[in-house]
Amino acid sequence: MPDNTPWKIDFFDEEIKTEYEIYFKKHSDQKSVKMSFEKDVTINPYYHPKPKRIIPLKGKYKGQYRYKKSDTRIIYQPDSATQKIYPLETGTATNISYKVKSKKK
């Protein structure tokens, strides 16, 4: 029987929370993305009816998910045991860590 307890947004530490809040203060045009993210992932952090909105990451990022809307990407980790969603990184498509390619020497 599925648990109907609503998911909640939480943060692993204050630094991540501060970065999350600062991103949306700097990019005030993306405030609606923050509201959408918080609404969408608290309903279901694993699925969104729009393709590519929520994607599970692979490789060393397995267990983490990417939420994409407009120019904003939010990497988060859901914890089904506690029903909490932990945002890990917030940024644009060009500066989010799982997309940054290492420089080959």
C-alpha cells in the first residue's frame, strides 16, 4: 500500500540551502521555476508527466535526479524512507556539475 505522506523539501546543510536561495534571488525571472520544482517534486519526485522534466541521473550520480525547467536545473536526491527531497545543486545548464566536462591534458 503506497504511503500518502507528502514529500518535503529539506537540505543536508545550511550552505546548500543558502546557495539554493541565492540562485533564485539572483535570477528573479526564475522564481516560478522554484515554485514549480517545490510543487512537482513534493507530489512525486521520481516522475513528471512532461518528458525530460525529471530525469534520473546515471553513473556516479545514480540515486540523484535532475529537474529541468526553463534555464534552471536542480539536482536533488529523494529519500523514500524519510519522504524528503534534498536539493544538492541549483544552476543553469552550463554550470551544473554533472554536465561540466573535464579538461583533457
